[in-house]
Amino acid sequence: MRRDRTTAQTTGKLAVGARFKMSELGIMRLPELANKTGTVVEISIRTPGITVLFDGAARPTVLDQSYIAPLSG
């Protein structure tokens, strides 16, 4: 069965495959994820959610795009 997804390749400074860290807002809202980093795996154009895979995690997580920031370097 084919599953169609409407996705965008990039949003602002984030793109599929980009490395990220938690933003200041993300740390305030989800302090248990404060020191986590990971990779963007899907960006939806229908919702503000971005699917991410945290380093060491087995399953992806959906976060509001304002909760993450690109890693510099």
C-alpha cells in the first residue's frame, strides 16, 4: 500500500537531513530534551510539526518547528 505524504524539502534554515539542537523555546517547553541533538527526517507543509530522529533513538519524534534550531558548524 502506497502512503502519500505532502512534504517540503526545507523550511527556513532547516532541511531534511539537517542536524539540529533544541531551541531556547524547546528547552523551556521540554526540559528533558535540553541536551539532545538529532537529524530532521521529514518536514510537513500541512502542519507546523517536523519529524526528527534524536541521536540514539529508535523511533522518530514530531516537534513543532519552533522547538528546534540548526546546529552550526
